[in-house]
Amino acid sequence: MTRLPSEKIILGIDPGTTVMGFGIIRVEGNKIELVVLGILKLNKYEDHALRLKVIFEKTLSLIEQYKPDELAIEAQFFGKNVQSMLKLGRAQGVAIAAALHRTIPYFEYSPRKIKQSITGKGSASKEQVAAMLHRLLTLRETPETLDATDALAAAVCHHFQKGRVETGKKFTGWKSFLSENPERLGRG
């Protein structure tokens, strides 16, 4: 894969111990292009340690194949089930460890921050996030689970947080932003 000097590749991961979502984008200037989107199904593995190993190996495989510059990962949220939170934290940790193993910087974003970045509302549903990503990236197919679009949302959120959206203007909503930035939808 030949890369331009100003090009950046971002790997987004939505960690999970049953399903891990992943999405990779290529950014050139203000243009965002989907590279790959998918999930890793882990429910066929009985042993939690084996699931963690598979997450680590899949993350390394994605890094080797697509050579991302950065990893954006959804941070844990606080829930009532402590055991689930611990398992999710381990899944997140092994994905981060894979990135660090290949000297790739990682960035964590809360689910609320990701939703806010993509839809303008931190309380948006997963379906609303997926719909906005379909518009922003002109996705041809709908992934089989929302874990994939959640991972893609983390990557796009990371791109937005790196200052490329900041223009010094204050926008009153998505319509205002998009009317001032038609290139964000690939129309400019």
C-alpha cells in the first residue's frame, strides 16, 4: 500500500469479550475514507484468557496488514456488573498492548465523547451513530453488528479531536457545520 506523506491511517477498536469491533480509516487532508470495517467474534472461545489472546493477535494482524499511525479505542464506562467491567478492561488492555508492542500511540475516548463527536449528541443511540457514519463515509454496506460502527466511530472521533474540525467558528448543529464544510461529506 503506497501512502502519501500527508496521509494518516487510524485504527478504531470497540473492545469486547464476546465481539470486538474494528474500523480503519485513511485521512488525507479533510477527506476521510473507509479502509476496512469488521468484527471479531469471540463467543466460540470458552476460556477468557484465550479470548484475550485472540484479541491481541487480531489487533497485531490489523496493525501488520494496514500499518495504522494511531489507535483510537473506546474507553470503559462504569456499569453495575463489576465482573463485566473487569473483563472489558482486560480486552481493552490487550488491544492497547498490541498497539504499544508495535510502537503505535493510542487514544481513549468515552462512549459519550465518541457519540458527541459523530452526532453532536452525547446521548445518541448506536443506531444514530451508525446512520451518521453512513452519511459521512458513504458506507456501501451495513455491518452485521453495531460493534463495527462503534469502532469506526472511535477512529473518526479521534480524527475530529486532532484539530481538523476546529475552524474557529462556532456551529449551531450538524446542518450548520455541514453547510460550512461540504468537503466533510466528500462533496467539496
